Amino acid sequence: MKNDKSWVLTVEEKVFNIEYNPKSLSGRNKVMVNGSPEKLKFTFMTGFAGLDQELYLGGKVAHFVLKNGKADLAIDGYFLDSKEAYIPLPGVPKWVWLFVVACIGIPVYTLGGAVPVLIAMGAIAVCVKISISTKLNTIIKALLCTVVTGAAWGFIYIFVQWALSLV
């Protein structure tokens, strides 16, 4: 598959074959180290914020990083594919859950439907991306998330009013 990745490393005179298959037969993302599966620790936010998981290779720690659907492996401070310096993914701050819950309220309020779910998921994705930005301070991040959440609710209000006018 085009998104499959593999790396071969020698650590302390031992060869490690690391393979990433984004859609294994089980339907789950999978990382294999020398043929043995490594359990990936996915959370609700992983799809929005990315995954940065340690893999122990002999006496060294490698970082399997999945960000925006692209996988790379970092060891000794550098990514193997991109050759860039490894910088840990920022964690998702707890305050963003306020906005996530507010956005989840959209399909609850409208009793479901594709449009409300898409608007809510889009707003959640934008809020999480804003919250993990390293270029903005927390106050600006919170203000932007407030605007995004308010805009999502505004779109839903307009959508509901439009849908009711068709009845």
C-alpha cells in the first residue's frame, strides 16, 4: 500500500525491522517491530492532534510519530524519513475539552444528521489544532476556539432555520 512505511535500524549490533501498516487486516493501525505488533495508544484526540509513541529498540528509545496521516520514525533526535529534528508533539490541553463538549452538543441539539455531525467534527478538529499550536499563547487560542465554536453554532442555527422553512 502507498501509506505503508518500513525502516531497518541497527541498534547495539541488533537489527530492527519496523513496519507501519495504516490499515491492517484487523482494520487498526499497526506497527510491527521484528514481526511483533506494538500496541498503539490511540485516544479520541489522536486523529486531530497526532500520535507520538515510544518504541524501545534495545537500549534506545525511538519515537513513532503519526501526524496528519503521515508516519515517521525518530531516533537519536532526528526523523529518519524527513531528516528533520525530532520535536515531541505538544499535548492537547485540558481546557480544549470545554469546546469539544460544546461542539458535541450540536448533533445532540439537532438530534443528529450528517450536516450537524460534519459541522461539529470540523469545529472540534479546528479547536484541537488551534490548542496544540506552538505559535499562539493560551489566551489567543481560547479566543479563537470560542470564535470557531460560536461560528459552528451559528451555522447550525441558520441550517435549522432553513430546514424548518422547507416544511
